[in-house]
Amino acid sequence: MNDANGDAGGLIPRPDRAALIGGLSAVGAFGAWGFLPVYFKYMQDVPPLEILAHRIVWSVVLVGIMLRVIGRWTEVLTILESTRLMMWLCVSSILLACNWTLFIWAVTNGHLLQGSLGYYINPLVNVVLGVLLLGEKLTRAQWIAVSLSFGGVIVMAVGLGAFPWIAVTLALLFGFYGYVRKTLPVGAAPGLFVETLVVLIPAILYLLYLAWQGKGALGTVSLGYDFMLVLAGIVTAAPLIMFAAAARRLRYATVGFFQYLAPTLQFLLAVLVYGEAFTDTHKITFALIWVALAIYSVDTFRKRGAVAA
């Protein structure tokens, strides 16, 4: 494959090719995340921390093999030799592990609807982070969109009598994770390898402890179940690599636009497949979020049209 900034045989201009790769990567990443709850529902008898440990271990194995095949170990060594990169990848690793654990818990405990709300809010959290940390400017319409999204959170908190902490925490965790990965000069696959490598030893020790206690799922149920546990590496690594590739090639706000795909699929799964309660409070909250996203999207396209003209 040519470099992301290459010209694909001279047929596609470099900026356009980078945008195309970024767009396809974003669709692949968020589409995969949208259907990820199906995997967690199937594995719901396995505790969230055990699934997390398997995600870490098998991601290291899978991405390590891939890096070996494509000859990018030198990038990993460069990261490991940089104190600054290692420090920030440790931060992103912790953010990612916390996000994974909370989302697995939410899905397996019947809170997928609130999980989907978190990922609806996340694009607007990206907007706020872009303003606060990257110096990006918002239009009046975008400020209205952000205000409506926070209004939706308040409606849910009042209507259900409890702060939607799952949704807000997921949005903040992944928002900060995306910010860190966007600002680091690190490739998608090498970065993910180091992120999972950072927490590999605790993950292995935890799985060994479970095996010693006779509580581990691996090797105790069936070969099919063992395969599903190993599959955690693929369902984890593939969308994250695509996400990091998209984040490095697209504007942060553009990545946020593609992210609507994942919570939409999760929302449909929660309501239509898993039968989670969709109350009047939920309807008002999601309506506010959807209106906010519509306003933000229309404003973004108008700005692009003005620039193109």
C-alpha cells in the first residue's frame, strides 16, 4: 500500500486520497463498534474485567503479528525510546481500558441504550474539546447544538431521577482518548500495540489468577467459546486501528460526524433487538440530541460548501 499521503498511482490527488482513506476507515470503525454489543451480549456470562483482559492479550498478539508481517517494528521501537510518547500512550491506554470496561458492563447489564446515548454525545464532546484544547472556533449554530445536547442530559437526569453517568463517562473517556491519539505522531497499529502492551502484564496476571481459582472461562466451556474469547483481539484491534487512521487524516469535527453511525446501530439494537425500555424521558432526551446533531451537521456542510465555492 502506498503511504497515506501518496498519490495512488497518480490517479487521485494526495489530499483527496487521504480524505478517502480517512472516510472509509471511519465508516469501518464506527460500523464495527455499532455491532460490537452483539459480541458482548453473546459473552455476557464472562465478567467484564475478564473480557477486558482477553481483549488486551489477544490484541497484543494480533497487532504484534501484523506489525511483524508489514515490517513496522522500527516504529514501535521509536515509540518505546521516547519518554514523551510513552507517557501519553500510557494515558491513552488507561482511558481506553476504562472505556472498554464500562461499555462491556453497560451492555451486559441492560444499559446499552444509555451507552448509545454516550456515543451520541461524544461527537459534541469532541467539538468542545476542539475549542478548549485545539483552539477551534464554533459558529452560533454549533453552540446551539452543544447546548441542546447538554439539555438532553439534564432532561434524562431529572426525568429518570438519576444522572446518566454511564453516557457522560463514556463520552468523556472516548473524547479525551481521541484527542490524545490525534495529537500524537504515532501510527495507528504501532500506537495500539504499545497501548495494549502497557497493560499486558496486569491482564495476564489477572487471567492466570482466574485460572488458578478455577474461575476462568478460557478452556472450561467449549472450543467455540474459546474461539470467541480469542476473537476479542480482532473485534478490538480492527476498529481501533481504523479509528486512529481516520483521526489522523480527517478534521476532529469530521471524525465526530462519522461517529453517529455507531450509536445509531447500538440504539436500534437496544430498542428493537434487546427490548430495553424506551420511556418518554428517553424520547425527549434522544430527540434533543438528534436535533443538536442535525443542526451541527447542517452547519458543518454549509461551511464546507462555502469553502469549496
